[in-house]
Amino acid sequence: MCLAVPGEVVEIDMPQATVDFGGIKKRVDVSLVEPKIGDYVVVHAGFAIEVLDKARAEETLGLWKQILELEENKVQD
């Protein structure tokens, strides 16, 4: 299974950008999209594949947080 995770663009140096994934910053290829600093992008296999608006990105990140919390609780039980 493959996962695509949203992150916030904090620096751009085409064709790459630094993207912040909740405090973990990674360089990703943004040649497939046209992000601006502050945009959220969905990243898969090192490539930004979609630009998201902030509300949608926050909704997705919130769902991931809920999933992780459920998994943590499952392990502790």
C-alpha cells in the first residue's frame, strides 16, 4: 500500500522544495505542480502530486492524527 501525505511548502528552489511534515522537513520534487510558499502539497514517492488548500490539508492531517491515536491506543490495550 502506498500513502501520499500532505505537507507545507516552506522553501522553493525549483525544481525542488522543502516541505514540512509536522516538524520533519524533506526536499521533494515539485516539477509536476506550481506551489507557492505556504501552500500544502500532497507528496508521494518524493514528488509533489497535488496542491491542496489549507482547509483540506488540515482536514486530512486531522484524520491521520485520529488514525495514529487509535493505533496507539490499540497497542496499549
